[in-house]
Amino acid sequence: MIAGLWRLWMPVFFILVTVISASQLAYAEEKTEPGDPLVKFLRQYVEQAGLPGGVIGIGYSDGKMRFAATGYAAVNPDKGMTRDRQFYIGSLTKMMTAVVVLQLASEKRIDLADPIAKWLPEEFRDKIANARIATIRDLLRNSSGIPDYLDGEFFFELVGRDPQHGWRNRELLPLIAGREAHFKPGTQYNPSNSNYILLGILIEQVEGDHIEAVFNRRIFEPADMRNTSFGRYPRPDDLARGFDDADGDGKLEDVTDFDVGDQLADGGVISTAEDLLKFGRALFADSILLGSNALERATTDTLFAGEGSYGYGMMIGNTNWGPVWGHDGIYFGYSAEFSWFPKQGVAIVFLSNGRALNEVPPVTGLLLSGLFGKAQ
């Protein structure tokens, strides 16, 4: 759920030996044979990062898609990675939560200037720092000053005691309450998963329905995301097993069966590379999920975030090839990148069933010269 700052607009150090030329990546036909340069690149990246496996998806302006998959989706017994595997997408979920909030605002069912306390259970309105003065807009931009429920180890201790609890957004209110505010709302950027938990509560309160049903109606079905849902037990057969260094010994262990937020609005969605490309196209290119005015506000009403800006549920940055919008995400045993390049109309998705044991740059940055040619 916690995501590091998204650094796709920073200078990229090409530490990988494999170089993919623009001519090799420019075409939009799907190729999956071992000799495909994209597969070679991904294989080397996964090996260097110490990841179990990964999938790359590239969506082009003409609507075509290209994929590469490598490594393992499971071990003991071993199962090879395939492009149709599901992964937890972590904080990429925040993009979807923001979309639903903006849809509700466009329908005049909420006002982004309302304080979040308006939509919280009465007993928590005075217990959560800044709740009466932080607006919905502040939460969308991660500028509320509300402390992160994941600060410290308490939540993970609860997970350790009850690994298959099935956490709901409202259950986390006691973990957010009783902490001091970090700053006055709207004055600075500070990522807090609590912001999106509270937005999830708002969504469920306004819609009068569970968040997965809302996302199904408002995002997954309109965007034809047939293999996307919130996490659940038993784990879906198509979910790649997730691996993490749970005990700090420098080795990856299978952590798939730990629920660290299956039903939570800050990071509980599972999806495929293809479905995320569909999401990007439905949101940014085809105006299926948001109208042009709402999308413009989401990408221009930003707050400086140190190495780029943060809009409504997404990072807004610049590369040598033009603007880039998106997010990165981490979930226990999984990591993800989503990037949309509005000038080119191209989306890039990277999903892995692990977190890198060795330091490597983001996948997306390594692909840009191959996709778009010489930097401008």
C-alpha cells in the first residue's frame, strides 16, 4: 500500500546490459517468443532485481497491446509466469479510489471542499486529527496532515495475529484516531495511506454499498476489466504467489496468504497487466471514467512532492519525452508501476510478485528511449 516517490522523470542510469532499440519496441504486435527483445530485457531486469517474476504491458495509441512475462508465478511446484496472471497492485488502487471520488463530485453528490469529517462516523469526527478542517481535496492530494495508520508496526502486528482477518476501511478508524496531525491541511505534501482509507469510507457511505461493488459498477465493468477485483479468500487461481523478505534474512518467502488490506481503498485491488492498460485507456484516452474537466483538474491541481507533483491520486511528472502521469505501488509480496504518457498516448505497466532484493531503477524509465526514440 505504501508507495515510494515515483521517479520516472529523474535521470535514469542504464545499468542493464540489454539495450532495446526504438525499432524493436515501436511496433504494436504482441510477441512472446523467447527471442523477443522485450522478454530478454525483462528477464535480465527480474534477475538483477532478485524478483521471482514479472510482467510488462505496453498499450499503444492505436489500441493495440504488447506483453512480456518471465520468471515464476509460483514455486514448489514451479509455475512459469504468464501475461494473464493477477497481482496485487498496491497504491495503484489510489488512482481508482480518486476516480470514484471525482465521479461522485461530478454528480454533485459530494463537494471536494467538504471536510472529510462530514462523511465519518460521528464518534470519530473529533478523534481523527484535522478531520474537521481537511477537505476531500486535501485527502486526494495527500496534503491533509492526517497521520498514516501504517506508521509504526502496530497494524502489521495485528496482521501477524490474524493473517486472514479481511480488513475493512471502517475497521482502521481506531488506528488513525488519537494521533497528532503532522501539519495544517493544504500546506504540504506528505503521503498517508489514511487519506485513502477515509476516502474509501466516504465512497461506501455515499453509495451505501461495499467498495468492491462500487468499483465494479464504476470502474471495472465500464473499462472491461474482467480480471480485476479486490483481494479475497480463497486466493484466486490466477493470482501469482507473492514473495517478500518477511523475516529480514535477505531471502524471499511466500506471503500470499497474509491479508494486509484485501478490501482497503488504499491498496487492495488485484489486476492484470492487460486490465491496467484498459484502465489507463478508459481513464485518459477514451473519457469513459472521467470527463475532460475532471481529468484536467486531477492532473493540474497538484502539490509539489519533492521530485514531481501529486494530483488527485496520481503523480504528475516530466520526462525528456514529455509529461507522465501515474503511480507506483507496493503490497506485501508485490510491486507495481503504472505510467501514462499523454503526448504519445502510450501506457506502460510493470507488475511483479515480489519486492526487489537489489537496488534497480524503475522499469518504465529504462524503456523510454526504446519506445519513443531519441530524447527531445
